Amino acid sequence: MATPVNPGDSPDLSPDLRVRIDQDSCTGDGLCVQYAPSVFEFDIDGLAYVKNADGELQSEPGTHVVVPLPLLTEVRDAAEQCPGFCIYLERADGTLEAGGPQEEPAEQARADAG
């Protein structure tokens, strides 16, 4: 018999992961909607927004929703593949898990050196 896993023991099972989109950076490519249509949807402005657990579009820019654990992989993939780097997968304390703006290696090297 398998031992139950405490969600706090694994970052992938943490119940406090949430996701939001920075609409100012959204390019409208739709990869997020393809990866996780239960979590992301386009609004009339052509930009992606998150949906709550009831499937209701949250059209207020920057609104975050809790990530359903069965969709964690899809949401993480959407955040990592987004060409606009506008999806933020975060813990409740604001720690970034995936997504967001990506620094170029040269920019990172300069930041580390300076």
C-alpha cells in the first residue's frame, strides 16, 4: 500500500500554487489556451485571462486563480512556453515557480558580475 504524500513535502503537490497573466505583456498567441483551456481563455480584447474554478473568466487584469492540481503540468508548461513571458505560476507568498520574464544569458551574466 502506498504511503500518502503530504502536499507540503513536494513543490509539485503544493496546494498554494496560483497563476496570473500580465495582460500588458500578452501577445495573444494562445499557447496557454491550447495547453490548459480549463484555466486560460481569450477575452474580447484578444488577450488571455485566467478562469476560476467555476470556469468563469476573470477579466480584471492581473487576477490570479489557484491552479487545480490535475492541471499543474499543463499550467507550468504554458508558463514556460509562453512567447510573451506573461504567465506567472506563483506560490501564495509570491515566489515565482515558473514563467514570467526571462533574462537573456548575457544580461544575467552582467547582473551577476555587477
